[in-house]
Amino acid sequence: EVHPILPMVALFFFVLTVGCLLGACLADPGIIPRREVILATGSREKLELELGYNVLGEAVEGYDGEGERILIPPELKSQGYRWCTTCKIVRPPRASHCSECDNCVLRFDHHCPFVNNCVGQRNYLFFFGFTSSVCLLAVVVIPSLLWYLLVGTGLGPAQNQRASGYEVNTDSVMRGFLITLAAAAGTGALCVIGLWGYHLFLICSGLTTREHIKGMRTKELLPGLSEDSTTCSRRGPSLVSTRAMVGAIPGAL
């Protein structure tokens, strides 16, 4: 007999896994609105108050007296602020433009096809919680499945020999199904545990996936409780105003 606490623990980790997955999928990863959206919604002051600098940059007259050029203030450029040629904004250090989502994301880690979303400053904790809860769920479910496979079914050589030539041994069919299921679950669990271990290394190093792949380093490779932390730092509010009123554009249909 199975102790009732075992399925309750498995159910708890399953609900936790689904909750973290939904959080990683649906949460704003930290998108910085592009220039057209900022101008249309009039959110420049809000972004400047939140990020601490003018996202639109400084406009100066062109060298030929026609048009204007956007410059990054020297004090910001020396701190790692860069100009995004796609979004036409100044993005802060550790932010990057995602080619999949076509948006600049704060403290961009990577674009995850499994959650169909970018992983950045505002949803990295959900993503790490998702991988952690999957590992814990695998630790609970797979040993229980193996125990049931080896002990709970009560299969033995004598029982297998009792089946006649044309009689289907349902216990053997169930045993084969459970073996296949356990092998698939074990392979998936090993991949997720490897992913979890890699992100644990990144957290302890204070790095993102993009920074580690590109060989970039933060100020100090200290454990992830520093100001460059990927998990314990401030999440911040969403910079995207989904309910902002946008004025009509003349000539647009």
C-alpha cells in the first residue's frame, strides 16, 4: 500500500510546476517599449523615472543642418548603455534585443522555446522555479514509478509462464508500458536536471546565459547575492502600458 502523503507531495509539486510554468509564460520578461510606442503613449517620463535615464537619448542637430541625430550621453555610454538600432532607444547594461520577440528585454537571459517567451529580469525567478519544481517532481515520481514497477506489480517468472500461447498477459503489457514511461521520464528528468544545474551555476556566478555564452563578465564573479544578481534583485514594474491611450495618427485608417 502507498502512503497517502506520497501522492499529496507529488500533487503539490505538480501544481507548483504548472504555476511557475504559467508565470514564466505569461509574465512580462522586462520588455522596454520601442521608440514609436513611447512617443505614442507619452510614457517617456514614466520610463525615465523608473530606469533613471532618458530612454530616447539626446537629440542634436545633424552636421549638415538637416534632420537630427540621437546621441547617448558620454556618462551613460561609459557605463555600458547602448543604442538599439531596431527599437530606436537607449538600452541599459545587460539588456539585449531578442530577435524572436523583436523587443529589447531588461537583463536578457535567453529566449526559451519551451515557455514561448523571453526569460529576463521580471520572469527569471518563475523560470528557475519551474526547472526546480520539475526536478523535485521527478525525484518524487520516478522512484515511485520504479518501486511500483519492481515491487507493486508483483510479477514473477512463474506468473509469466502460466499464460498460454494465445493468451495475452495483461501484467506483462502493463510492465512494458511502465518501463517505457519510466525510461522516457528518466531521460527528460536528466535533461531538466542538467539545465537546472547550469542555471544554478549562472546564479552563483551572477551571469546570464547570454553573458556566459559570449564570454562576458559582470563587475565581480561573486555569488548571486550581489547587485548584479539574477534572482534576488528588484523585479521592477512592467514598463509596457497595455491600457495606455494612443492618439489617432493623421492619415491612418
